[in-house]
Amino acid sequence: MSILINESTRLIVQGITGRDGGFHTRKMLDYGTQIVGGVSPGKGGTQVHDVPVFNTMQQAVEQTNANTSIIFVPARFAADSIMEAADAGIKLIICIAEGIPTLDVVKAYRYVQQKGALLIGPNCPGLVTPGKSLAGILPAQIFKPGRIGVMSRSGTLTYEIVYHLSVASLGQSTAIGMGGDPVVGLYFIDLLDMFENDPETDAIVMIGEIGGNAEELAAEHIRKHITKPVVAFIAGQSAPVGKQMGHAGAIISSGSGTAAEKIEYLKAAGVLVADEPSQIPELLQSSNSSKAK
């Protein structure tokens, strides 16, 4: 099993005729993802990599029975694209686009919730269920099918930690990059519950970073509701107060949101926290999850 995507996922690429959309469509097709259509206003009736292109999401969904979309459009169009996908009945929306104004994301995310859909991102690398489906820009070759769920605020750290997992023969059930903006869709608590309820996920890797209080809230949720082993890494342990570190959401304000603070909360909840990404496989094995291979 897996969470969110699998071999039955029917994907629409919004912005398929653009440079990034076309490039990653090819990569996802090569992985085996079932891409059933693309959307690019004014380009309906054409094809990209033999994938039919539609003018609107409504047309695309009606003609393909798609259930998932991925967004590769400029930031100024991205919020509207999110809402168009939700309005067309898409149930999982993955927004790769970055630089979207926060208030636009708030509006779009609220609309997604009203429509009963799920949003990943924006400003995220997407997700992969190894061996089944890739919806995003993640480097497919480092992922290996297995029983470790991975969720991360950082795309680059996801790749590094997954590499260490795969080298240690600890494959992944699903790996999700949630995005690093101040406002995004699915977050730690949502994904923790999904992995907890997935019978083919044995343990969870949580990759956090400075800024905000998501990791602290997740720690409390783990303490109360999660029975599976959780191993974490928090990036930005040497970051100074007031200095943004990469992501818009990765900034310590007035001493709140520090790595030390997050690590303290997680350890108090029984989470094993790695000092370095390379320690993750060892900590998983020491948490009695060595069967999750």
C-alpha cells in the first residue's frame, strides 16, 4: 500500500506546454506515472509527449477521469490553477510553483478545503510512491520501494536522507516534500495520521527545519496518537535569530522556532532525533523498525 498516490493515480499536468512542465512530464512518464492529460489555455487539441492537452481543467477531468493534478505554472497564475483544479473535482493537488503571495495561497487553500480536496505545496518537490508513481520533481533513481514513510519541509534534505535510507536497504512506502512556504497544504500532523493508518508503513522519518511551530505541534500529536516509531532530523541548528535560511518559512523570530526548541519537544515525545542526516538509518534500526526494508 502507500499514501496519496499509487499505480492507479491519474494525473493531469497543469502548465504542460511550459519548459518545466514539459520536462518533468517526460520524467514522470519514464517513471511509469499514469499521466492522462495536460492543461494549457489556448493549446487544447495539441499533444506533449503523446499526452493530450486541454484548454481547461473541467475539460481535462471530464474526458480523462483524472483524480490528481500537478501545477507547473508561473506564480501569478498558480493560485487560480489550484482553485480551478479543485473546482473541476480533482482530489489531490500538488503545486510545484514557488513565489506565490501568501495571501493568495491562503485563499486558494481555503477553497481547496471547501471542495473536499487535498493540497501539497506550494513551493514543494512533490511526492513519490517508489515503484508505483512519481508526481513531482524528485530524483527518481534514489528511491527504493519499502516500508519507511518520509515527510519533509526540505526538498534537498529529502533527497539526502532518502539516499542514506536506500543505501541501507530501508526502502520507502511514500516520500512527500511538503514545501517550505509559510502557508502550505498537508503538513506533519495530516501525514503522520496517514502513515499511522497505512498497514505497509512500519516507521516514519520526519524532516523539519527552523521557523514556525509545526514540529512542536507534531511532537504533541506523536505523543498522543502515533504508535509507529518516528525518527527526525531538524535543519538549521546553527541558524542565527532573524536570519532566513532558504525557505520563506525557515526563520527564527524572537527566539521562537529554534532547532533546539523543536528537538527538545520531539525528544520529549519519544522521537529519536538525528544530529546528522546520515544517522537516520541507524536510528530507525535501533527503534525496532529494522523489519521495514
